[in-house]
Amino acid sequence: MSELDGAQLRISAGWTRPAPELVAEFARFQVANLGDAMERLGICDSGISPIWAGAKFVGTALPILTTAGDNAAIIKAQEFIQPGDVVMVNGAGDLGRALIGDNLVQRFAARGAAGAVVDGCVRDRDTIENLGFPVFARGVTPAGPFKNGPGVIGEDVAIGGVVFHPGDIVCADSDGIIVIPPARAREVLDAVLAVVAREEALDAEVAAATFS
Ligand SMILES: O=C([O-])CC(=O)C(=O)O
Ligand SMILES: [Mg+2]
């Protein structure tokens, strides 16, 4: 008997992922600069933050919808992780129970996941930090999850007030998380170069004391 027996889970597997080389191009940019290159939109609300200082990733969204306090869909979703995926969980923003901890994180990492984002809580923060696996969440609590379902894997979800489609490019750093539709990837990579150039010009003004 599996611990998930009886859990109502809907699964839509088989979405298209952008080329890893394209996703990797985003790693050298700050999320704030990417946001400025994208109308300053598509950014998760500030209630979701890294659970350890310095956590960051780029990857593609594996969206999961759970009900508050229940991680049956996340446990099942491990089967669908491909290298570079980000486990993106709509946990109903619930602050009462942790949906992932070091056990699941080790399994995500073993399958090559790039990170995890939980619109809800997580636990085992110190161990996750020692593992070096980037996790972003709304909070941390020692209270463990139930495993009854229901849940949905591989369909659009809202996380931090932003819609993530399966296979969307996701970038996260100390400032927060942004979603980039793959169809816009090239355009955003071009636009962010102009943002970076402008930031460098502003820095140069300060260095030269020519700012007003
Ligand atoms: O108990 C759970 O399912 C969550 C957890 O702590 C872990 O993944 O380590
Ligand atoms: Mg645990």
C-alpha cells in the first residue's frame, strides 16, 4: 500500500520545456533587472522569500496545486521531475503546515531539480541550507503535512499572485521570483542588456561624482 492510496490527484504530464541552454542564459542576470526588462510585472509578491540567505536558481516550472496543509500531490509530482525543473507549489498560502522538508528536497535534488517555491510553508530549514538546495516559501513551521490529497500536477497555478504555466522559465534570487514565458525569452534577454547598461551608467555616475 502506498501512502498516497485514495488521494485524488489529477495529472497533466508531458508539457514542453525550453532548451536548457536558453534557460541557463538567464542565470547571469539579477531578478530585479529581469523585472525591469518585462514591464516590471510577473514577479511574485514579497511574502515569498528564500528560506536561507543566498538561495537562487534558474529553471522551468513544474506546477503543483495542493490543498492547504496537504502534500500528496507534491510527493506524486517527484515522478515527473526532469533536470532543471523547479517544483512550484500553490499551497493555498497556508501558514499552518509545512508542505516540504529535507526529505522531499533530497529527492528533488537527486532528480536534478533546480529549486522549489512554495506558496505556503516548509520545514527542516537548517538541513535544507546545508544541502544547498534553493527553496523559497511564505514561511517556516515544524508542523508536518497531511497526505490525503486532492491535488493537481502539471497545470497552470497561481503562486505569489502570478500565474505559472508548465515549462515557464523561473528565476529567483535574494530579491524574489519572476516568471518569463518561453515565447518572450529572447526579447527579454535583449531588453535586460539595456537595463544592465543603464544600471552600470548610474553606478559610473556615482563613482565619478557626476550625479545630482
Ligand atoms: O513530512 C513531510 O512530508 C515533509 C517533510 O518534513 C520532508 O519532506 O522532510
Ligand atoms: Mg522532514
